Amino acid sequence: MFNFLRYFIYKIIPSSLYYQIATIVKKRRLDKIQKYLIDQISTKLIFNILQKRQKSEKLFIFGSGSSINELNHSNYEEINRNCSIGINKWIFHDFVTNYYMIELTADDNLNQKFKLKILFLQKNKIKNPIFLIHKGRINPKKIKTWMQGMDPKSVFLYEYIRPDTFKKNVKSQFAKTLELLSNINKKSNVLTLGVGATLERAISLTLLLGYSKIIILGIDLKNTKVFWSKKDKNFKDIESGQNVSGYHLTATKLFGRFPLQESVVILDELAREYFNSKILISTKNSLLSNKLDKYKWKKND
């Protein structure tokens, strides 16, 4: 019944009004969290900082799918010459990315593991990674404690705008959201587009930053297998958070969420139409493999 009421409200509210309300709500949410932090975290504009650090046209995004194990040493060297984002549990992998996008959870134990890893990676002066944190399901009052000890020059809280996907032309709503964000993220840390997965946020951010090639890695979706095993010390007691079998949760249709195999295709179409960019995939073992162009790795000299 609750979802039906939400659906009805979304359907009758004009998109223009919806985006105004969504922007206000997201900005206030960030302000509210900031009050709990009291100088524990920087209020600088993330978008400006990321623009200044941009040095390549390619950007690689790491997910947790088992196809990550297809990558070889040469592939990692190529990635290292460009820019990269690690999503959520990628942070426990040995390969250090330039940026991390992490969504906190209701699991305090996992959040603590995220924190300890961030504190460790802040010592890496070669990559000097930046951490973009979404509060997710953590209690806002716990964020102040969670943030203690972190360098405010590299850890930032952000929010995202959800496209009005309850209207008929979903692609048009994605385009409107990106257009809105191109103005908002220069004024606040309402930074990205999102429907239900961190990958959508990472892709929309990199489009707005102007990367011409966005290569997604480990986004398999057709199963719930991850690239790590129980023998991997880095991932001790780290659970995938997925079902034992079936599609990845982000590939399933839930209320208000678009399956990734649909939302990423929409973002790729918009990338080509409006951003002179494209989204590529490196594996044949994904639900997206026949929907996106294949990325061709550079051959060793």
C-alpha cells in the first residue's frame, strides 16, 4: 500500500516540481549531517577538486564481479596510467584507485572496516586517493564518530538526485537530471545521478567531469559471484551481501529502481548524444556485454 501511494504521488507531481523538491531535500540532508560533524569533514566542493585532478581521457570503474579475475598485469598497468574509481568493497583490493565511492550500511562492523581501510589508504602519497561517501543506511548521528581521524582534504560526503523514472520517457528524465546536476554540483555536493546503484553515480559523475571513455570492470550482473574468495586475507569476513544464486541484486527490478542492465544502456546513449563520450565493457561475461561496445586493451610493446 505504501509503495502504491508513493507511485501515485510520483505520477501526479510534474517533473519540474519534483526536481526542485529533490534538490532542496538533498541539500538539506547534507546540511543536517554537517551539523553532526562540526568541522570533521571538508565542505569544499567535490566537483571542483575532481576537475583539477583530472589528467586522462579514460576512466576505469571497478565493481566486485568475478570477471575482475580476467584482468592481467598488463591491464592493471594500463589502468594505472589513467584514472580509476573503486566502488564499495573494491577498497579492500590491493590495487589502489584514484577515487573511491562508498555507500555506508546499517552494518556497523562493515562500516568500521571501511573506516580502517580509508585511514590506511590516506597514507598512500603516490595516488592520494579521494573518498566520496554516501551516508546510505547509517544513522546520521553515528557519522561524526565514524569520521574521526580522517583527513578532511580527501574524504567528502555527497548526495545524488534520482531521475523521475515514474514518467513515461525515462531516457528524457535521465537527461534532465544530468543537465540539472551540471549546475548543482558546482554549487553544492549534490553531485551525481542515482537510481539504486553506486555504479550509476560513478558513471554520471565521470560524464559530467568530461571523460571520453568510461570502462566498467567487474559489473557482471548475471550472477552473484565476486572476485575474492574466503582465502583472500584482504577480504576476511567481508560478505558479498548478495543472494547465493541468481542475478546480482542491482540487476533486479525493485520499486523505484532500474535494473543496471537498463540504466547503464541509457547512460551510454546519453554519453554518446550529449557528452562526446561512451561507456565500454571489458568482459564477455556480463548482462551488459552485448549491449555495450567492448573495450580493447592495449597490447604490450
